[in-house]
Amino acid sequence: MNRASFTASFTIGAALCLLFLLAALAGLVWTPYDPAGIDIAHKLLAPSARHWFGTDQLGRDVFSLLLAGAHNSLGVACLAVAIGMGVGVPLGLWAAARGGVVDEVLMRGNDIVFAFPSLLLAILITAVWGPGAVTAILAIGIFNVPVFARITRGGALSVWTRDFTLAAQVAGKGRTAISLQHVLPNLAGLLLVQAMLQLSLGVLAEAGLSYLGLGAQPPAPSWGRMLNEAQTLTALAPTLAIFPGVVIVLTVLGLNLLGDALRDRFDVRMRRA
């Protein structure tokens, strides 16, 4: 990626991410209308100056629903990535530092977890605790653990072969200290890029789970459930599906563009090119 492409990718991605982050923060404290307010007399209104994105089948303001749903959708994705990093990164560091049987056992365990898609995990967790935002967070978070564990282990194994880690071992430092002081800082860029990509996948996964009724439950708004509720009304009010769909697409696009730009920034071979 040349400098102009990098700048464009970073600028567009950062702008989209900042826009939806501000929307999520705004939705916590303010919306033009009550997202849960039902007004049957004004249902299925077209976009106008009063209702920018129109109203749904219950008369709720669509723009207010999107604002309120932003912190639910993005919050689930962020917490799921935090769980994946919080568990997966230490496991990956441990596997790379210890090697041998520990490495083999941890990686085979990751393979078993990775074999279960987030949707299947959500169904299993729902059978125990019932549907909800917590179910979506746990399902996506557990799915993220082997992803971060593999990425961390692969990067750490490369760092362990470098001269400064070998020198640290000769100086008498333990493997845990070397992992925290030397290996992990050198993986920060790699993990940041992966976190951005997993955030985009988390937004899609949350939307899919909410679409199936396994995510946030009413009256909490969610982009995925808005799509579910709009599917029977596409002929009467296509904007009910268009607006949340476009919001999801732009959010994922922004995260991917930002992740690609950060990858090119931290990848030594790309910088040399």
C-alpha cells in the first residue's frame, strides 16, 4: 500500500469509527425521541424533517433506535474482544514460552474451541442462561480466545528467536519476565490490528445473533433485531431495513479500513515496500 492509499484508508476508517463511537456515546445520554416510545398513530412514516429516518411499525423513531442500538451493538463487540484478548493473549504467551507438552495441549484445546462457531456457542449458552446481551458477549468472546491465542503464540515464537530475548535468557531472566517485558511489547502492533479486525467481526456476529433473537432482548434496541423486525415490511417501508443495514456495513467497513491501515503501518515488510 503506497502512502496515498495508506492515508486514505486510515482517514476514512478513523472517521467512520469516530462517527459511530460518538453516536454510541450520544445514544447513552440523548436521543431525539424515546427509543421505546410507541406511537401507533405515526407508524411507518417516511423520512422527514421531524423523523430523519422515519418511524417503524410501532411508531418508534428509527434514528433514535439506531443511536440507542449503537452502544449495544458496539458494546457487545468491544467486550467480546476484551474477553478474547484477556484470555487468549496470556495463553498464547504461555504456550510460546513453555513449549513442549504445554504448547501442544493449549493449541489442541484452542482447536476444539475454534471448531464451534459463535452462533453454536450462543445457542448452547442460551440453553443454560437464556438469550440476552450477556449470551452474545460470552459466545463471541469465547470464539475470540483461540484467535488471539494463535496470533500471540505465532508472533511470540518469532520474538523468542531474536537476539535481545536470547540475551535476556543469558542474563538470567525468567521466561515469564521475558514474555511480559520483551515479547508482549513487540506484539502490541500485531494485537492492535487483530483487535480491530475482530471488532468488525464482532459487530457482524452481534447483529446476526440479535437477528436470530439470541442477542439483546426487547426493549433494548439492537441493529440486528431492527433488521429482523423489518424483514416482513420491506415492501411497505424498505428504509426500515436499509438504514440499519447501511449502519452495520459502514461500521464494519470503517473498522476494516482502520485495521488494514494499522497493519501496513506496523508490518515491517510493508513499510520497507
